Amino acid sequence: MENEVQPLTMPGRRMVDAAEHLAAEFDKAAADNDQNGRFPHEHIETLRECGYLYAPLPVECGGWGVDSVHDVIVASSRLARGDAGITLGVNMHLLAMLTFSRQWHIAGNREDRARTMAVGATMAQIAQGRAVIAAAISEADQRLTYHSASAHKHGDDWVLNGRKIICSMAPAATHFSVSLTYKDDEGVPRYAYTVVDRNTPGITVHDDWDALGMRSSGSVTVTFKDVPLSPRGPGKGVPAGKISAEFLENVLMSGPAHASASLGVAEAAFQAGVSSVQAKHARLGDEAVRSTFHHLAAESSIDLAASRAIFSRALHMIDQHYAEHPTGYGDLETAHAVFSEAQRAKAFINQAAVRIVDRAMTMSGGGAYMSKHPLSRYWRDVRAGAFMHPLAANVAYEYVGAVALSMPPSDL
């Protein structure tokens, strides 16, 4: 495909090449999985066994050493061309891998040998055990900095309670990364993440995903009832109910990761529309190619070029931000600057991708309206991007506008 976003590193090249190969394989079953609302366990198994899910981890810990956020999420955009639903869950797992890798590098740069060894051991265990980590983050009517899922002490032990929705890839998860709120020793609410084994008592993975699009994603509800946690309790986390530099960095990659699915769908749809017009031309000659098709193709190629540019720039800014803060987090103003750019990219790509898919359907004609046509699936899948946090459209414009006016919000 012309003018694709390219990886910046050699390990990233390996991951992007693998994603393209996997996308071609996944695309063969995508239509059936979509129509039947079936979660493709076998594809997740392929991703595990080939090592793709562990690519962001250091080589010495069992990964491929793809520590560039840019390259990991570019690979996701390629994977989404084959099946965007699968990509949603895979992205959440890959972000967890990037987070572990980031923590490992920070500990090493701080010369914290004990922390470095501990995080390294965790990563090695994940890769060797072929763990699959699904994100249990979203909640109904959620406040982004203060979740209703909570951890509290029950005697000397910590337990987790809560209900999470749209947990992509949950059917295949071996572990869940759960966002929660708890009170520290001083009674101050804190927002944190904890990882729990799927087989821990009190976890219920519901079979309730029956959506308009992204039907292969397995984005089911997961409930946690008195789930025992590590004796250490949840991670330290950040103060709940307010935006901090650490909070923004923790969610910095999520927006572009969601956008990668929209971009991949847009690229696949654009190609489908072009191929349809080319096939008409081959069958019927020049008279079949109306001037309308030229105009639609031009508009979509411009939208695609702009989407790729803002996508790559946002990812490059995240990598640069990490490089400039090798031992921890930057200040809040800097974090807002990078996070807002990531959100601009997500918002633009979400909208542009919908336009590209709509034009491709017009270029392809009535056949694209049939459920068996790939564009029918793309049309439904691409509309999911707008409601994915962080940040969904109902929050993104408020946030981006406030930052543009030099009035960044204190909460989301």
C-alpha cells in the first residue's frame, strides 16, 4: 500500500512484518467471525505461540525488544486491516507489555537494581508462561480518574470488588489488569491498577458481547466479587479524582492504540474502494469510471495522508517524551502537551476513518451494503473508535479545547 507509516527501528520492522502476515491470515476468517459474533481463540493462540504478544519486552526477558511505542502501535494498525476486533484486545495487552518495559528502563536508569530485577523477572514470567493480559478498565458512567471498582482491606487481606464492561479479549485472558480506587493508610483515595489471575476465586467472565461492530473482539463484562489480591494490596497508584503528570503518562498510549484500529480499517476500506473501481474499469472500460469516483478517491487519499501524518507524529512525541524523562515522569504542563497531541490524533483519525469508509462504500456500490461484503463490516467497526476512552468524543473535545485555551482541566 502506498505511503504507509513505516517503523523506525529494526525490531519494529520485524513486528510490523509479522503483523502484516497475521492480518492476511486473520482476514480469511474475519467475515464468519463477524457474522457469528465469534471470538477467535485460535488467532490469540497464534499470537501467543509466535511471540507477537511479547514483542515489546526486552530480548533478555523473552521479547523482541520493540520498545518504541511508535513501532508497536504502527504494527497494530497493520493487524487491524485483517481484523480490527482482535486488534482491540491485543492492543491492551501490548500496552501492558510496553508499561512493564518502561518501568524496567526507569529502574535501570535510576540504578535501582532490586526493582530492575523484580520487573525483569515479571516480564520473563509473562513471556515464558505465554500470559494474555486483558484490560478491565471501562465502567458504565465512569469518571476517568476515579473508578467505582474498589479494593479494601478485609481483615488483614485485600479484596477487589467491581464490574467492568467492554473488556476486549477477555475470553482468552489468563490475567486481568484492573483499574480501581482504594484508600491509602492516611485515608486518601488513590487510583491504581492491579493484575489478577483469571482463575482467582470471585472473577466471572460473562458471555454478553452482542454488538453492532467489533464483533470478534470478545468485549464482554467481567465482574469481581471479593477477589483476593496480593498481601501487598493494589499498586501505589496516583491520587484519585484529579489529573497528574503520572496519571496522564499511564494513559498516554491508549488513545493512539485505539486510533490504530480505526486507521487500519480506513486503510483496508480505501483499498477495497479503489479495487472496486479498478475492477469496474477492467470490465466496462473508461465510461464506468465516473468523475465522482475520482473526487471520492482524492478526498479519501487526502484524509488518509493526514491521518497517517498525525498518527506517526503523536507516537513519535510519546517516544520522545519517554526519552526525555528516562528516570520518571515530567511535569504536568509537559504531560498535557503530549497527551493532548495524542488525543488530537485519535479524534481526527476517528472522524477521518468514518469518512473514508463511507466513500469506499459509495465507490463500491450497492454490493457493499450486503453483510458478506468486507465494507459492511468496516462500516460498523470503524464507528466504535469514537466512544473508546481515553478519550471518547464526549470528553475529548472538552479536554482538547481546554488545553488549546491554556485552561487544562483538573479532572476528567
